[in-house]
Amino acid sequence: MFNLKGRVAVITGASSGLGRGMCKSFAECGADLVLLARRIERLEEVKKELLPYGVKVIPIKCDVTKNEEIDYAARLTEAYFGKVDILVNCAGASKDKGVLEMTDEEWQFTIDTDLSSVFKVTRAFGNIMKKNHYGRIINISSMYGLVGNTEIPTIAYHASKGGVVNFTRAAAAELAKDNITVNCICPGYFYTELTRDVLKTPKFQEFAKVHVPMQRYGNDGEINAGVIFLSSDEASYVTGVILPIDGGYTCV
Ligand SMILES: NC(=O)c1ccc[n+]([C@@H]2O[C@H](COP(=O)([O-])OP(=O)(O)OC[C@H]3O[C@@H](n4cnc5c(N)ncnc54)[C@H](OP(=O)(O)O)[C@@H]3O)[C@@H](O)[C@H]2O)c1
């Protein structure tokens, strides 16, 4: 099961954190990879790390808020591989402020990066999938897309990630006829560049012990099995699913 040999997987946010971590799992399963992010030097590092797996790896500098860069990446991918089988929308960033303090610019930055990007990248690569009548799209939302929170004021992030959740359902319903599945993973707290400043504080570690039933953050690789399953041929009848991988945060 879960043999992705011959499949082409596009990963946004592949230069860091969760996206970078999942590239290794895709390569282990035999998928060829297209890596997207702005820091091309980081993508070149990831490519080197994946050399031992013998899969093809194409790093492309791409800002997922910019249509011209997304369209260029899609054209390049289609020209090189002739198809796209899997898309993981993982790129994300946030300006953290509460609803009464956030500026319009901070709101727009987060909505552009975390929500509009998912639409734009899905449109560009989904059209290639449609031609081939096959696709697996996995959107990385957040447990903050399912609930609010009392600890980190981050209203635009909640709104964006909640948007990704229902974007997933609507896109899944629309694209089912094209044999394209669209699913969503909602990670809990994982230690990455995005979260490390907050997660490393003793105050937050105490908070997590009380509010995460498993009483810990996610470890490296703990979302990968979910991503690989949803990317696989075996998940052919799974679409529109919202899968929290959060140590139980959203079950209480
Ligand atoms: N870590 C957590 O606890 C957690 C929890 C829930 C959800 N998530 C979600 O998981 C995803 C990955 O986050 P992470 O924790 O792994 O953070 P990270 O280590 O900061 O990685 C973020 C990735 O997104 C890319 N990115 C950001 N803005 C971009 C843009 N405009 N264009 C292209 N790429 C962009 C970054 O690449 P460049 O800077 O090189 O462009 C980087 O590869 C995000 O969607 C995040 O919201 C994370």
C-alpha cells in the first residue's frame, strides 16, 4: 500500500517545517517532487537531502500570493512531467493580533498567504490534474481553523484556516466528477519556525499540558502518515474530509 512511484507531487512551503518534513515521506514512497517556496536556497538543500531516494526533485522559487509565479511554476511542472498527481498546499505564515488590534494590512497579509494562496495554487495545478482526470489535493489548515483560542490572539489566522476548511469541502464536491479528491489536515502544535517563539515559552508549555489531551506538541513526522494516506491511490473514495492531527486538542 501507499506506493507513489510514478506520481508527481507538488508541495508548497517545502523549504521549512511541516512541508519540508513531508517531502522525505513522499520520496520514501517513490513520488517525484516539485518543491515550491520563496527561499530557493533552502529548496536546493531539501533536494540534496532527497538524493538517496532516487526520485526526481524540481525546486521552483514561487511566492504563493503571486499569480504570475504560481502560473510559471505550474507551466514548468507540466512541461517537465506532463502531469500533476498530488498537490499539498502547506505554505503559511501569520501576523498575530487580536480582533480589536489588527490592522487592515496584517489582516490582508494573512488572508493572502493562508487562504487566497490555497485557491490560487489549487486553480493553477488543479487545471493540470483535470486534463489527466486524476488528482489528490491536501490542504494544510490548522486546528485553529476549527476552533478559537484563548492564548494567542490571531484572528486573521483563524479566519484563513477556517476558510481553508470549507474551501476544501466545496472544492471536493466540485472536483469529484474530475476524479480529483480534496482533503484537509488540521495540525495541532508542532515546533517549527512559525511557532517556535511561542511554543518554547514555559507558560505555553504549561498551557499545552492542560489543553492538549496527549499533553505534548506533535513530533517531527507525525502528520506525514495522514498526508501520504490522503495522497495515495488507496484513498480513492475519501474526499472532503477534515482530519485533525492535534493530540486531541479539538476533541475536548
Ligand atoms: N507548526 C504548527 O504548529 C502548525 C499548526 C497548525 C497549522 N500549521 C500550518 O502548517 C503549514 C506549515 O507551517 P510550519 O509550521 O511548517 O511553518 P514554517 O516552518 O514557517 O514553514 C512555512 C512554509 O511556508 C512557506 N511560505 C510562507 N509564505 C510563503 C509565500 N508567500 N510563498 C511561498 N511560500 C511561503 C515558507 O517558505 P519560504 O519562506 O521559503 O517562502 C515555508 O516553507 C502552515 O500552513 C501552517 O499554518 C502549522
